[in-house]
Amino acid sequence: MTIRVLINGISGRMGSMSVEAIKIDRALEFAGGTGRGDNLSDAIVRNKPDVVLDFTIPKSIFENAKTIKSLGIHPVIGTSGLTRSQIETLQELCAKQGFPQFPNLCPKSGEKEKLNEKT
């Protein structure tokens, strides 16, 4: 069984590099990509990925992750900049839906140290 991966932020450097990596890994299948101006929800419904790898910008990542999760898909966030509060919200959503959590996200500057103190 292969894992179907949709890349959100496909036009960027990391997005385009990820396409190449996915194409050479037999366990992965490239399910499509989205960029600026594309509707993420529509792309997910149309392409039916198992995972959405998101390489967008900090300003949109939190809403993107909630959209991905609302459609029952596993988000993999490759963008830093979430606040501690946003990370906690996403962790709660993951726990409710039985998805893995996001232990390796980089919060905004100054938040990382506070988060480390809690763990």
C-alpha cells in the first residue's frame, strides 16, 4: 500500500523538492499539489490524499491544518511559526480524531522556550 501525498505550497522550493522525493519513494504516491489561489478543500476532495504536506506560510498554516483535519486527512506541517496556543489547539484536535500529534513544530521566537519548560 502506498501513501498518497498532496503538497500544499507546491510552487515553493520545499514543495517542489518534495515532489521529486515522493516520486522516487515506492512507499509514496504523489496525489497532487496546490499553490496560491487554489482551494485546498477542493483539492483534497478531488485528489483523495492520505496526507497533506504543507509548506505554506505561517500566516495561513493554522487555518490550513484545521481544514485538512476537518476532512479527515493527516496534516504534516513543514512550516514554522505557529504559536504555542495554536500548537495546543492542533494537538487537541489530533487527540480527538486519533491522529498523531505534532511534537516537532517550531513555535514563534520566544514561545519555544516556554513550550520546552512545559515538557
